[in-house]
Amino acid sequence: MPIFFHDQFLFGDEAGFAQYRQEHWYEHIQFVQLGQAHTPIQLIPDYDLGSWEDSRSFATDWLTTHESVHEILRGYTGVGGINLADVNLANETEFYLWIDAHRAEHRALRTAFGITT
């Protein structure tokens, strides 16, 4: 069952971003669990993607970690995607392009994992 419903929010909406991060992290945990249930087991890192600090260095680390998980998910599922670490989330145009690409990738990952409504 899908659990990442709030997969888009407005630029600068801190409450929306908090909801987004929580559901996003839960979906990544779901991916980890599905990988562990697979034979042979597929090890997908279970990083804390729900945490956030409003600093450029934290954002860079978070984006790099998040991208590394998506690279593993892409290899496992065959889903394609952009480099999710290559963005400046403080730039409104880049933010919306990233949100759309990330949303599309998660939709494709759900399909690949057989997560349906």
C-alpha cells in the first residue's frame, strides 16, 4: 500500500516539507523491508531520511546520502532517474524540477516493487 501521499509541496512551505520528509522516509523503509524479504536478499541502506537541518552543509549531505540510496534502488529495480544530489533546493526553479523528478522516480519504484492502491 502506498504511504508517500504528500509527494509534493510548495517552495518554502516548512510544514509541508516536514510532512513530505516523514512520508518519504516511511516509503524508503518500506523499500528496505521489501528488499530484505526478497530471495536473494537485496540490501538497501536504511538511512534516516526524515531528519533535516536548515543548513547548506546538511542539505548537501542529505542529498548525497539520498542519491546513494536511489542508485541502489535503481540497480535493483531497473528504474531510471536523475542525480538527485545535483540540485540547489534553495533555488525555486531547481526545487520544482527536483520535486517532479523525485516524485516520478518514487512512482516508478512503487510500480517496480508492486506497491499499488
